[in-house]
Amino acid sequence: MSPSVPRLVVAAPSSGSGKTTVATGLMAAFAARGVAVSPHKVGPDYIDPGYHALATGRVGRNLDAYLCGPELIGPLFRHGARGCDLAVVEGVMGLFDGAAGEGELASTAQVARLLRAPVVLVVDASSQSRSVAALVHGFASWDPRVRIGGVILNKVASDRHEELLREALDSAGVPVLGVLRRAAGVDTPSRHLGLVPAAERHTDAVEAVAAMGAQVEAGCDLDALLALARGAGDLACDAWEPPAAAPGGRTVVAVAGGPAFTFSYAEHAELLTAAGADVVPFDPLRDACLPDGTAGLVIGGGFPEVYAAELSANEPLRKAVADLAASGAPVAAECAGLLYLCRELDGLPMCGVLDATARMTERLTLGYRDAVAVSDSALAAAGTRMRAHEFHRTVVEPGAGAAPAWGVRTPARRVEGFVQGGVHASYLHTHWAAAPGVARRFVERCRTS
């Protein structure tokens, strides 16, 4: 077993404190020093890893103890961090916030414990001075199994404000490892589902990540942070590996990408490749046809509602997708992919694979789900249980086909999604590392359909 990679978890008392700015800035600042940085994000977030990838030049990876189980956190971390000098793990929500009604499950604190990693607490100091000591003391003492190794003070107004904060924190016993002033250029724009993905912002995203790195370089003690990371405990587990393929020829699986379909876990492509697929990306906004030899299609999440006009205008590709589905070839569609396969989205023609319509709403549907496969499909046999995540402001009518994809057990019992020929389409996002048989089954169906 190789030595464990030095690592830090960047957490905060609550959302909006500046975790993404600090974590991405740390990644960029260390990378600029020639450090090979492995980027990670706690939870099911698809957007922050895109900024992490820009900062480090490596694919951003998620660590989700709900979707994958606590037992896979260490192995997935070691898999992603292989060959790196340092790993930076951005937390989710507040440090101790996890899956609703599940205690610490899927919280940043649980992941930090599982990784035996020190936590750097990012505190929004904009509206406090001496009270910061009580806040930090509370977080540092709440769970002795979670080690708060230092604090980075964010949105500090002035030298005098910094002086008051440092004076107060002297009594808390937690070192100040950085002080960041309010700065232009580091904020990233948001819309209905959070930050705008890096893939949509191009040069602006690159400039924002560079600004984050410069701010962190100027305001944080990188040497002290690296020393803290090197003090992380050893991880007594092997790295996760995608299972090797069963004997058989290679087959082409096309995977939707581009600005409209940015949501994907890195391990999905690795699992498909290991199962015998040649994974070929394509952009439904710009490509007029599917990749040559496509035997199966994966359309993940993203923002088709933002690009509905462009997607609709690409009629040749819409027809190619419909023809592939009609042939019985396996098609796996999650959330955005589900919308793309509908007859229309916000009144604009889509692929017409499913006899359903989709539209934007004001209502946010968000949360973890326990699900069971209702119908046999290219992804899973009926009765297969998986954990999932749902995150959208759209509605599909009807919400389920004659053969639903999933029965959802939480928070309320219902069926949802569509199994139709080789098509499996659903709002639920799943992490295939938790059930490697999903990728193997999909590739096998691609070979035989």
C-alpha cells in the first residue's frame, strides 16, 4: 500500500462562508508552486469540481458517503489522489450538516474523520469581532474526533478588524492560517441551481480561478497549511479500482458533454472503460451526429433548460438520438438527459424519445433518495437498490412511464422515470462506483443490442 497523500479538508460553519473561494484558491496557489494537487468535493455537487479542475489540471472528484457508503470514501480518495503531492477536499454546507434525518451521514465532518484529515475552518468574519472566538471554540470542541487544525478568516474589512479577530482567537487555541479581504474578481455568478459551471464561462472562469489563487497566495500561510496537511493520519485502505471487463470486444459508448451537459462523476467513464467501452464525448449543442459506431448513449445532468433553443435547433442530432433509441440501443439519461429525451422542453421540440413534456418551474426539488429499480433495464435488474440524489427546478409530465425506472422510498413513496426499450431515463443522479454492476450491465447490453 502506498503512503497516504497529505490532505486538508476545507469546511465552514455554514454555506456562503467562502469555502469554494478558499478551496479553489488553495488548489490554484499550490499548483502554481509546482505542487501536484488532487481536488475533491464532499457531496453530490457537480459544479465546484469544474472550478477545481481548472485550478489543478486534474479531474475534480466527489466524495459522497450517502451515495457511495462510508466504506468507499477512503478508497475513492486514494484512487483520485494517486500520484499527487497534496489533496484539498472542499466540504459541503456547514461542517456538521449531513443528509436530512441521518445524523452525521454525508457531512463534511464524517468525511474528514474517514480520511483522518485536519479541517481548516473558513469563517465569514464580516459581521463579527470577538464573537468569532466563541464560534470557533464551539466548532473545535463539538466533536473531538474532528480536528480543527486552523482558521482562515474571510471578508475581513480592515487591518483594525483583523487585529480584533486575531486578538479574540488567541484564546480559542486554534491558529489563524489566513486572512482574506473582500476582493473583486473572485466571485462566481449564480443562477437557479447554484454557481454557473466553469464550462459555460470559459475565459471568465479561468480568470476567476486565477484571482482566487492570487488572493489565497497573498493572504494565507501556505507553508503552515502544507505542514498541517502532512500531519494527516495514515489511511489503512487500498485505492478503489474499477472492475476489469469480462471477455468481449470493445464497443463505443457516446457520452454527452459540452456546456449543456456538465454533470458527471469521473468514475462513470472509468467504469465504462474498464467494462469494455470506448467512451467518446460529443456536444449536443454543436455536433450534428453521434460518434461513429455508437452502440450506447449516456446523457447526464446539466442545464438543457438554459440551452433549450440551441438544442432544439440541432435537429439532425435530435433525430440521430431518436433513431438510436428506436433501434433498442441502451440509452442512460439522468435529469438533464431525461429532459432532452422528452417530446418538448418549455415548448421547444426535443428528441421525442419519450411521450412526455418538460418545463421549468419555480419549485426546487432537492435531496437524497433511496430508490429501487422497478423495471428491468439496461442499467439494472428489477429489485436493484441504489441511493441517489435529485436536484432540479423542472417538472416532467407524466412523471413516470408505463414501466417506471425507480420506486423512490424517501422522502415519500412514488415511482418515477421511464424504461422503454433500451432507454433508462430518470431525474435521479446515481454514483455507479457504489454499484459497479451498472456499468458492466450497460456495456454488455451495448454489445448485444
